Amino acid sequence: MELDNENFGAADALFTRSLPTVPHIQLFMTYLNYIRRRHDLTNDASGVARTTISQSYDFVLNNVGIDKDSGRLWQEYIQFVKSAPAQAEWQDKQRTDNVRKAYERAITVPMASVNSLWKEYDLFVNGMNKTTVSFGCDCISPQSLT
């Protein structure tokens, strides 16, 4: 209700009180939507909005990223990491490394959508240049565990 009325001060107070005590995935997703609404990436020449959103994702993932229903959260995070701007080759490589790390972190969570995330990760890795990529994950596929 506070968000619908654009009462951001009251929304901040509600999140401050509730997030530390209510580890509910939907509450944290609402918080992320609020942060993304308040920090517009389309007009972010300085990168401040992207940094704030990135820090918010870290906070949310550290609190509810291991929830069995966190698949959508992980997918949104991976898309956010993929959308990072890159004007130079080193930035593009850094973004690729960050996407790989995000996938590797996500597929270690025992969640309902781990198989679909694994398939996305597999496609991502197979689309990379094998001679220039170092893999930091000794991951095994979910299918090999059954």
C-alpha cells in the first residue's frame, strides 16, 4: 500500500523493521522491486544505481538465496549481472566471469528450479570461448546425482 501511494519514507521504515525478522522470499522480492523502482538503471551514467541494486541483490541473496523457492530470484539476479554495461574488452570479460560465478552460486542451492538453471548455465558455458575461460567451479550436473 505504501508503495502504491509512493510513500517511500513509510516503505523504508517497513522494510527496515521487517526484513531482519521475516525471512520470506516474497517480502525480499518486493524489497528488490522497490529498490529497482527507486534506482533507475536507464539514467545511470555514474553507475550509482547499478551499485545500489547490486548491493541489494547481495543482501537479499545472503538472506533468502538458499530458500527452496528462490529460483526466480536467482534468474532475475543472473539477468541483472548479464545486463551490466561493458565499453571495453576487459569489462566484457569481467561481466562474463561475473555471470559464470552467479550461475555457479545459484546451481549449488537445492531449489525447485535448479534443473532449469543448470540448463541455462550449461548453454552459457558451452557458448564461451574454451581457450580463454577459466572455470572456478568443480560442479557436477544435478542429473549425475540421481
